Amino acid sequence: MSKYTVEFTRRANMQIRSIFSYIADDNKGAALRMVDMLEAKALQLEDTPFMGVPLLEEDYPLLPSGYRRLTIMSYNMYYRVEGQMVFITHIVHHRRNQGQALAE
């Protein structure tokens, strides 16, 4: 079975930096652990790209079809699979309005 290549979009990278900064204000070690956890989960997609829950178009009308979601602790990681590539597009805290965050 061939592996997929996982790539974080610019937006997702910015969101990871923001998550790190927010948590690091209280606890830098916890911030590092959270970022490591997010990156580890993303790397699992190299072998199992369809493990995330598919998003229903009626629930997320602003997104093109084919998006999936993984939940890691308090964060939702949104991604899409195109060919042999997995694009991580958004990482959003679960308390945020998900539709609004994805539209930004």
C-alpha cells in the first residue's frame, strides 16, 4: 500500500502557531505536547487518509465536498484528500463556531 503525503496549508500552520502561543502563555510544556499531538495525528493520515469523519454538505455548505474531520483533544482538524495528497486545511477549537471558522 502506497503512503499518502500530508501537507499543512498556510492557514493550518498559522492556526498551529496560534494554538501554541495561546497555550504557552500558561504552560509551554503543554503547548509543545499539544502541537506534537496534532502533528502526530496528521502523520497517521499517511497510512489511513480516510479515517476522519466525512463532512456532510448540508452541514458545511461553504466547503467543497470531500472534506473530513478528526478530533484531537479540544480541536477539530479539517482536511481533504486529493490523489495521494492529504491537505490539512483548518485546526479549530471545538468551542468556536465551526462553520464560521471554516469560512474565514
